[in-house]
Amino acid sequence: MDFSGKKPWNANRLKGNINEQAQTNLLKALLNSFWQKDWFAGGFLWKWFPQSQRYEPGQNNRFSIQGKQAELMLSRFYKANEVK
């Protein structure tokens, strides 16, 4: 959603503009800030549904990155930073 970095824990925001770019930017900023830190061992993405319901593009305003730009960015990031 717009301003998704402001109170990102607030799950009560059910209405608002869907902003996949903001979600992608926030995840990318987190990875760029912490990935190389010795103390950073990873994290959990909220939420990931094994039987996710499929939304029409631009209709999913929930936390999950499934089926969104952020999922593709994360996949590319992991591939570029895989341990060999």
C-alpha cells in the first residue's frame, strides 16, 4: 500500500492504494542494508501461503509478496547472492 513503510505492522489497513513498488523498495532496502552484516542470518517473510489464493493483478493489498514484484525481486536477489 502507499506509505507501507509507515507502521508496517498495522494489519488493519484493509483499504488503500496498492503499491507493489513501495513493497519492493522496502524489501530491497532491507536486504541492501543487512545482507552483508555478520550478525544477519536471515528473516521471515510475512505471510507465505502454501495454498495461496490467486488475486487479479493489482488486487492484493495484503502483506504477502506472493505473485507480486517483490517476489520476483527477491528471487533475483537470492540467485545473484547464492553461496557457492
